[in-house]
Amino acid sequence: MKEAKQSSPENFKTRVWRESLPVIHLAAAVAVAINDRERMGENKTSYGNLIADAKFIFDVLRYTKEYEIIIKNNKLPIEAKKLVSIQLVK
């Protein structure tokens, strides 16, 4: 809240948290994939990894689909129809 310059928890929830819900599964996937890399002793992850590192991108997409399934199975109080859908295409 401090970084967003919001003093009221309700304001923060309305202006920041709710707006991020459609991509919460993607954000969580990126965070977990970064954590996985760092636990394995790999170099710091950068934005370049999201563009050019095929393994990292694959890991992020795999986690994203897993989290999307969890949300769609009503395991979290998020409207599944509002999620940004990620599709893998060959």
C-alpha cells in the first residue's frame, strides 16, 4: 500500500488488487517460476527471460494453466470468466 501511495486498505483493494485479478494466475506463475530458478542456483531472472528463454517461458505457461484450472474449479474466490486466458499454439 505504501508503494502505491494508498493509505486506506479498501482503496488499495479497489484500485490495485481488483484490477490485477484477471492476470493473477499469470503473475503467480511468473513469481513461482522465478523462485524455482533461484532455488536451483540460476542467475537472476530478467525481463529478457520472459522474451527469449524458452524453458522459463514454458515453465511460466505451465504454471499459468495449472493456476487457471484451480481458479476455474472454484478453489479461489475469483471469477474465472474474467481471467485473461493463455493459449498455447504451435
